[in-house]
Amino acid sequence: MSEDANYFWTKDTDGHTRIGLTKAAHEALGEVKYAELPAVGDKVSQKEAFLSIEATKAVSEFNCPINGTVTAVNPALKADFTALNSLEDGVAWLIDVD
């Protein structure tokens, strides 16, 4: 997939930057079946791969929209990736970065 920047939103949350999937990502990917996310403590770099998603329409790697260190991973994703299919504000978030 191209245009990675269109597939993520960022939001300041408690002194961290939270990264999540946009509606455009949902439309392009379809239903998310699996995601491989970085772990807490991992360094992420802008324009470098940080996320792999398997979905009904595509299997894709995505580049990170920002630089930093992962401080949290959405706990809802530990056993079940269906939270990434939600368009409800604040649910389909991936990681927090400092």
C-alpha cells in the first residue's frame, strides 16, 4: 500500500503520541485478521516499517508516521485483533510513542 500517512492518525495522549488506524485504512484493508506490532521499548522511525497487517483485502507492511520509543501497545490487541476493525474513536489505536 502507498500513502501510509493517510492510514494513520496521531493524537497527544497523556504526554505520549498515540497512533491509530484511519477510516481510509479500514476501507483499503477490509477486516483485520492479524497484526504484528512493535513491543514496548522498541524504537520506531519515521518512514521505516513498524507494522504488518493481514486483512481480507491485503497483507501489508506500513511505515511509522513518527520517530520515538514505544511506551504502550493497545492491550485489547494481545489476544484479539478485532479492535482494529472498530471505527469508534479511540478504539483502533495501535501504540503510544515518546
